[in-house]
Amino acid sequence: MSPRWWPSNPAHVIVIPNDHFANLDEIPERALGAVYATAKRVAVALKDTRDCDGTSTRQHNGSGAGQDVFHFHVHVFPRFTGDGLYARDAEFRWSSPEERAPYAERLREALG
């Protein structure tokens, strides 16, 4: 669970490979496929556990594209109709581990 929370989209998930690849340019296709297969599983689990209307994924490459952590990763967001997620990028806040715990537990159960 990401510690960054947006007002209408709390508790999104970050999918990260164990091996280090700085960005999309560097990650081998096999590892990329594994990351996105996991992102799909997470998206389905979010829909099952969050009663959301859909999901979105985000992935940035290079500082010019907004990448600020230089280890390849994919964000998976629960989405709700009219949530304005992308219009509210600057409105995130840092959440505590205690806030994230119930979301993580439900997701863990859904993922088996």
C-alpha cells in the first residue's frame, strides 16, 4: 500500500519488481510482463475489496515525466466516478501504517 493518499482515492497499491531497473527503458520484457500481470491481479482485487467503479494504472519514466523514485514501479489506483484523481495530484497526504493496515489486510485476503 502506498503511503501517499489522495482525498478520493485512499490506499492505492504500488507494484515493484524485486530486481532494480530504473525505468521502462531498462526493465527486460519478461520482468515487465510479471509486473503488469501482478498489477492486473491487484486491480481485480481492488475492485473486489473497495467497491470501486474501476481502476487506473500510472507509471512514469524520467524526471521530465514526473518520475521521482528511480526504481521501476506501477501505481494501481481504485477509481470512483467523478473522483478527479488526476486533477488533484498536488492534494495527496502521507498516511500512517495504521491507516493502511485494514486496506492491506483486505487486499491480502483477496489475493490469496
